[in-house]
Amino acid sequence: MQQRKPEDTPQQVRLSGRLFDGHTSNSHSATLIVCEQGSVRFESTELGTSGCHWSDLNISPRIGSSARYLDLPNGFRFESNANDQIDQLTRQFDGDNPQGWIHFLESKLRFVIISVCAVMLFVWWGVQYGLPGLAKQVAFQLPVSTNQQIARHTLETLDRYVFDESSLDSKQSDRITLQFEHLVSLRDDEFEYRLHLRDGGKVGANAFALPSGDIIITDQLVTLAGNDAELEAVMAHELGHVNQRHGLRTVLQSSALPLLLISITGDMATASTLLAALPTILVESHYSRGFELEADLFAKTLLIEQGKDPQHLVTMLKRLSGEPDDQPPAWLSSHPATSERIKQLNDG
């Protein structure tokens, strides 16, 4: 028999690493030997020898300089840091590596920077437009009866911890209530609007709109109003918050996970639980700039429809912004810049 010469010995690639038996977390020193035909043999002093073909291996993608995993059909796993050699063997026996683009992208600084910027842009878009858009869709899908159920105990909670009984005389209260009833008499949006006069206490001159259609006006705001027409303009503004579901949308936007659950499953129990914090949000949070401008536009349209002058709202805004106190009234401080609001009310 002719003796094989050393140069006739098949070329081999040897990779050092650790071998796992697939049953325990213990690893063992091992060597992976790949012949030029693609046959693979693992040699381990503890686990013995095991063989297969390169194409039978399940190879993890390359991520930076982290170790790669090569899974065998028998459940063994080989771990090695020889990434370049593994890539070369993959190209040799499997052709182009479909997962190679991952390493290509993460190894290039410019692509890393682009990826980070893309993630930041996506997060900004989600906060700025995605969540508000989804919150609006969910809020308008909920029936009015759900809004009323959600806010059923809100006024009771506010009366217990925030407000006191109104100190306005009955004649003034009746006049304001009659004015409010006339303002909402032509509304056909299914809400049951009700006016509640309260002493605002530490809250001061303010107005609140509950999702149910309940409007709260404090005695302090009544005192600040120059006349009933200006107070009526504020009421119209608060009706806009109800009609456009601003209270509900504010809570939904602040709770991304429950919002997604409601939008996907339609689970109203989740909505009720989420809005248990509504009283705190109404008192301590401010509507967004877009919500306030939207409510102003609603008030302008409503007043014009009833033959009222929307300039009364402009006058009220100017009056509030011109108060001599260092701090403006709470109702105004929670709103966008007065000049921006007045410009919108005067346009058209």
C-alpha cells in the first residue's frame, strides 16, 4: 500500500472553545476540527468525540466580538471566540451568510449612529404623535355612557378633598345656572352637561370639565369674570374639553400600556381602573397646548352659533393675564400663551 505523503493530508481548521452537553450548565474544554469536505469533529477530554457536517450546525449570528454558539444535532453546544474563522467556514460551506448583515451594520460606526438617531426619532414620534393619536381613537370609540361611568365618583372625590360648598348667593347661582343651561340646550352630542359651582379654596379661580359632562366653576373664577358673558365664554371653553374627550385622552396618553390593552382588547375594565386617578390628574395636571387651543376653537364656534360674541373669551383672557398678582390665576396658568390663543380667536 502506498503511504500517504504529509502534503496529501486533508487540510483541517481547528477551533478552541468550550463544549456544553445540553443538560447542565457545566462547560468543558474542547476543540472543533473541520476538514476541507465540511465534516466536523468535536474532541473533548470530558465528553469524548462527536461528529457531524458543518451544514448540520446551527450557528448564532455574529454580534461584535462576543462568543458564537454552534449547536450540534445531538444537543451539544460549542462556544468559541474565533469569529473570523467561523465566518470563513460558513462562507465556504454554506455560501453567503444571511445573518452577516447584522455584524456588518453593528461594526460600522456610522450605522450605529444612524440606528441610535432612528430609535430616538421613533420614540419622539411616538410621544408626540403616536400616543396622542391612539388615545384620541380610543377615547372616541368609547360610548358616552362609558365616560359617565368612569367619572361617576370623580366629583364626589373632588368635593371631599378639594372643594367646599359655593358661597355665592342663590340669585347669582340661579342666574349662572340658567345661562349654562341655555348654552348647552342645543347640544346633541349625547353628553348630559351639568354645572357645579364650588368654592375652589387653594385651587382658586379655576374651571374643570369631567369626561361625564359635569362642569365645575369655582366662586373665585366667577368673581374674576367681568360679567356673565365672559363667564359664559369660559363655560363654552370647558364644554369643548368634554366634547373632544380631553380629560379621557390626557389620562390615556399618560399610560401607554393600558392604552394599548384597551385599543387591542376593548377591555373597559382596564379603562375604569386606569381612570381612577382622574381627580388627581384634573387638579394637578395641565391640558396640552393642542387641547387648549382645540377647546378655544370649539368655544368660538359654539358662541357664534348662538349669536354670542367670542370676543368675550378674548376679553377674559386679557383680564386674567393682566392681573396685578405675581402669579396668574390657575385657569390661565394651565393654558398656552395668551397671545397665541387670542390670535386664533381673532383669525377668521
